[in-house]
Amino acid sequence: MAAPSHCVRCGTELLRGARFCSYCGVEVENVVKEEFSISADNLVSKVKELIHEGNITRITIKDEKGKTLLEIPATIGLVGALIAPWLAALGTIAALATRCTIAVERRK
């Protein structure tokens, strides 16, 4: 079980080994991280699929070199109307990149 790198409530980066967020005080939940590579053509549909799963706390999109292109916090996934700008940004990323890595943090 890995500790999350960002607070699930406010998105603040957490200190290593922290049990509570230093900004909002929420207790740090157990989070599992996974990464997988995907073609840019399938990027938008895969992110939509991940958001609909409901147990995601953060999605990070990286390019072929490992540079972070976009981070989507879990709170965005909860409200459908707020996800549209993120998906538009993903469309732009997909047009510029050939392969992407999606890093996903899930609540355990």
C-alpha cells in the first residue's frame, strides 16, 4: 500500500509518510498507484472510462519522455459538466503526442 502523493480533498502535495494533509487536515487514505502506456488515439476514451469507474483520486498524463502534461484531480470527475475542459485539453494533447503514459491513483 503506497501513500498518495496528493491530498484527495484539496490536491495539496503530501509529505512522505504523512497521515494527514498539512493544508486541510483530511486523513490520508490508502491509495494504489498504477501506470500504463496508451496510444494518443485512445487517450480521451480511456480517461473517460477511468473517471466513470469512480474510485480514482488523480489521473496524470505524461508524454513519451515522462514529462507531466496534465493532472486531473478526483473532484473534477465527480461533476460531469466540469470535465469538458479537461477532455478538450486531452484532445489537444492527443493531437501532439504519439504515445502517452497514464498514471492513476485509486482509493483502496
